[in-house]
Amino acid sequence: MTDPAVQIIARGPRRDAEAAAEAIDANPLLEGATYSILEEDEDRNVWRIDAFPTTSDEAEGLREVLSGWPSLRVVTEVLADADWLAMALSGLPPVRAGRFFIYGVHDRGRTPINAVNLRIEAGAAFGTGHHGTTVGCLLAYDQLIKARRFKRVLDVGTGTGVLAIAAAKTGSRVCVGTDIDRVSVRIARENAAINQTHARFVHASGLAHHRVRESGPYDLVFANILARPLVNLAQDIHGALKPGSLTILSGLLRTQERMVRAAYLSRGFRLERRIHRDAWATLVLRRR
């Protein structure tokens, strides 16, 4: 861990902020870096990157990448000696995405009766429902299940398990989530129990784990990860799907959409829909 813990903040024009975020994603030394990008001031065209390095080397790598755009004003702030993640999460408001209502323990008792309510406790895992990529996936899924249900669902890079749990709460009989992070798998299992669903979670890298293979082929695959891993998994996701079935991809910036789309179209997918939320893109593609 960095000592003390720090937050790196970069502010600047949208074009340069998105390019810098894409450079972070493309840097193999920063593959596990945690950051967000959002619009801070629409009138002044100011976008903001917030990064939370976990090691001194990662902090230095982030600063080095961000220094490649002189228009970005980069500052490093020391975080207070407190459980700042838990404090931040405790103040997050609930999120509505189509029929889904995502909330934390601090909002229990405020759930609407006309929604699919998902209580998601994030801890150290990604996926509270507030990020544009998670909302994009839920909105895409909400549209799809207006016409049909998906019997077998796979959620690659499950984080808190929110997408697999959403599928389990809306009639999917088999819901499997995977993540390369053991802590995320534990949190996802806890969330599945809190929501009283049958979603199952596996610590795995890629789609080769026997518990992933034996539950397929799938009618729907979620993959809310990063652009480069999405490209690398295109063939594996194709193989995990039944012919004619769908995948929902997110975790990519709008500037990365063409690269990811090309990787899937070249493997026999057809683009069905795209959703843009803030700087992020969500793609719905069908295996031909």
C-alpha cells in the first residue's frame, strides 16, 4: 500500500481526459488501477479523473501517464487516516435503472414496490450501480427482458455480483459470475445471500474454469470489465454463447467503442444496440 494513502486527481478538457484514461487502460503496468472519469463542469468543458493507487509504483505510473497531457492539471492529495471507502459508500444514494432499484443497507425501508430491488453492499468490490457502465448494462438488460427471459446467464468480471443477481431476480435459472479478485467473489456471494438468490460465483480468470464451462452454453453473457480484456475475450465469449444469443459489453470509453466493436464483428457478432452514459459505452451484440 502507498504510505500514506493518496488520491490522484487530473482535470482538463474532455478529449484529453478521455485519451489519458484510454492510456491508463492500455498500460499493462496499470491493469489493476482503480480510477473513475466524469464530467465536472459542463459549461467550462472540465472533465476529471480520480485515481486511487494501492502501491507507490502504481501511483508513480499513473502520474507518468497523466503527465503526457499538459492540458491536464494533476494533483496528489493525501487521504485521511480513515475508512474513506466505507464512508463514501454510506452516503451513496440509491440508483434506478429501468425496473431495477439498487440500494445499500442505509437505504433499506425506502425501496419502491414496483421495482426489482437489489441490495448491493460494495465493500472493496466494483459495482454499486452508480457507475455509468453498470447502469448501462442494467438498462440494456431491462430492455431485453421486456421481450424474453434468459435461462442461462454468465457475468464475467462480476465485482459485487449485481448483474448476475439482477438476472437471478428476473427469472434466469442458471446465473454464474466470475472474477479474478477473490475479495470480489466473496462480496458477490454475500450479496447473493442478502438478496436470497441462487446466483453462484467463481474465482477464475477467463472462461476456462470447469464450473463456467459446465453451466454453458449461455443465452446471455455480461462482461463489464475494460476495453483491452474485452477484445482479448471476444473469441471465448463467442464460444460460451449459444448461436443467436446475446452479450452485453461495458467498461469501455466511447473512444474505445470502435476497437471493441471491430473485435466482435470480426468474430461473427452483430451490433444490436449501444448505450452512451457520460464518457462510457455499453454494447449489445448478437452471436450470428
